[in-house]
Amino acid sequence: MKIALAQINPIIGDFKHNTEKMMGFIEKAKGLSCDLIIFSELVISGYPPQDLLERQDFVAANRDYLHKLVNSVTGIGTVCGFIDENPNQEGNPLYNSAVLFDEGKILHRAHKRLLPTYDVFDEERHFEPGAEYALTLYKGWRIGLTICEDIWNDKISSRGGFTLLIRWPV
């Protein structure tokens, strides 16, 4: 599997700019015959959105631009970070999430589990931690999505998480 990693330096709150920039990188990766392109944490909204997360219009715009991407990207699997809504009545109303999509369909979704609360980070204030990790099959490869600290924090190894993003083909 040929994978493109795209670090685009998104602008917080500029959904149109961020997704247009993503589309440019997606087209470039497709031109290089990549099977999958991976973007960063909360790439659609920009990171960290902080108190903008309290605005319903901000969260809704993030969701709308995610759906535009899902519906317009073809020919390459895409992983990107976005703000997801927590459907449960308990806990914080949002998730810091990542999604894998291809050909107009969301194939896999993951919610960040380890939410930082140090330095400039206050993610526990807005986000509910994810509950579990799961693998999905994509083009014969088992893929698990993790977000930021979930992969490099050693707490995960004792909590049954993944240390690999992609495992060998099935």
C-alpha cells in the first residue's frame, strides 16, 4: 500500500481554506498513485479550536465540510481529523475524531482516548474520551486509527491499545 502523509498547517476556523488545501493534496497523492492519504488531527477545523467548540455553527460547519469531502473524494482512501458529536446524553458533547473514507462512504471512525490537559491543551473540557480501539479492513490491510497521544503515550500499552497504524495484509 502506498501512503501519502499530508501536513498542511490548517487555519483554525477556515473550513473552506482547509478543505480546499486538502483537496489539492488529495489530487497530488492520486497523481502519485497513492492508495491512502493521511491528514492530521482536527485538520478540517484547525487545531486547537478551543472555545470555538462551544459554538454550534462552528461544529456544524466542520461536519458539513467533512461530508463535502466524503462525497467528493474518489480514487483514494482518506484519513482526516474532525469534530464529531457525542450522541449520548452523558459526558461531553463532542469527540476529537478521525475517519477513514473512500468512494463516498465512511469506512471507519475513531475517537481520541487520551485527552491532554497540560500546557495550552484543555481537551477534557470539550471532548469526551473514546472508549475503545477497533480495526477495519481496507484494501486487504487491517487498519486502526489513533489520534496524537493515543499512539505515543505508554498508557495505551497497558490499556490494550494499538501501537501500529497499519498491520500486514490479511
